Amino acid sequence: MDIELMVERNAIEELAKKVLGHHTFPPFLFVEDKYNRLVLGMSENNHPIGMAYGVIEHGADTLFLHFIYIKKEYRTCKNVKALLNSIFIEAINTKNVRGAVWKFISDDNNIEINSRIQLLTKIPYCSVRDIHSSKQFRVNTKNFSHLQQFKIFNPKLWMEKGYYVLRLSECNVELVDKMHNKGNSPFDKRNKNNLHIDEYNSFVFARDNMQEPMGWIVCSLICKNEITIRHFFMYETERAKIIAHSFAAYVLSTIALSFDYLWFDVTKGNRQMEMIVNNYFAPIIDKKSINYSLNIDFVQVC
């Protein structure tokens, strides 16, 4: 087996065609310039049989491993371990990373999760710290008309009450700094599970002439017609007010103009997001999955 680092986009897309039958990749792999991409191809006798890819944010020490695949007829434990080890070693040697977050989607299958953990125990320098999971729900944005029956659906009320809505890409440094200080903030670099923020399609709710943030809806792109809401947070002073619903309604209406599908990422214990999904979106959910993040420390590399 040969494993090769792939650098050029054309070569990566050609590899994907041969291994996967398509060359569709998440936007962050090629579009978002704040990430270093890491793509490896696996072949046997010059015949492509597998690939793995992930990204590392500039200046960060964590590899986000998003994809690893080997054709079924070559999918042995030995080959999977070799490809996994190779992308980790490449990240360590070239980017000085200290750990990885292995992200994957699955049903609630403990056998699959345990098999991945067991595989990592065979790589001496890998230590599995913990695993996070969240439920994902997809809605077709053309069905957002369902929301208009609720009295709280008032996308423009915040305009009348002296609030402001900004795209994250429009926020100044001072405003973002104020949001850093909130617990589990997606803007906090110490939170290693928060990457791939699409700043143009993420929104901040503010008052006092855009000087005080009151909440946010943070999104990530999946592909050109699908987007995920990763974080929805309102400060306690605004949380019970109908104005918070107006902010959410405005953002959803804006998203519907550009995307065919919206995903909700609901982590365990996020009662606000659970309430929104259960109370308003349950009848129009068309797909469900569970998103896992397996957190790995690199303790020693020989």
C-alpha cells in the first residue's frame, strides 16, 4: 500500500472521482482560507483505493479529521490503521498539532463508536480523551411557511424595538471580544469543538447602537445549498422576550433566501434549541442523524 500527500485541488478531485465516484467536498476544504487542508490518498499498485482529509486552523494545534474512507474490498483493520496513522503523523510533523477531533456521522450505534476507539488504541501515541455527540435535524427551507402560523413569527419586530442584527463578518473587534467572555462561546479559541464558522451567514443580535451583543446564531456551511445552525444563544435578559423570537425568525427568513436545506445541531442539554426544534420544526423535519466528535490527544510519537 502507498499513501501520498495530496496538495493540488485538481489532483484531490481526480482522486475523489476514482475512489468515491464524485468530487463533492465541504466548502471549508477549499474555500475558507483560515484553514490548512490535509488530504491523503491511498493506492495499491497505482490504483486509488482510499482517502482521508481534515483541516487545521492557522495557528491552532488540533487536526479536525472529517473523512476517512477505503474501498470495501480493501477495508481491513491494517489498512484503516495505516491511513489513520499517516494523516495524524503528517499533521504532527508539518503542523505541530497536539491532538485531533475525529468527526463522523452515525446512528446511535455503540458498536461502531467502540470499534473506532478500539482502533485508536492500536496507535501508541493516541489517547482518547472523550466523545461529544449532538442530534442533527434537517428541514427543507421551502417548508418554512409552516412557521408563519405561529404568533411569535415576526421577523421585523426587532427593528421597531431599537435592536440591531449584524452578520458576524460585519462585527468589529470590540463586539466580538464581548462575546468571547460568554461560557462555551463559539468565538472562544479554547473551545476546540468550534470551527468552520461561516461568518457571512452567522448573525449577531445587538442593542445600544450595535455596541452590546445580546445573542447570536452561528452557522456552518455543509455545501452550497445546505447550512447548519451550530449555536443559538441569547443573553438571559433577552431570552424570555418575544424579541428573541423575532431575531430567530429574521435569520431563518434570510437563510431561506440562499439555501435549500437547514440543519439544526442540538447538543445534549441545549434546552433552548431542543425547545425550538420540538415546538416549531418537528412536523417539517425530513432527516435526522447523530454527529460525533471523538477527541484525541497525541501523547507521544516515536
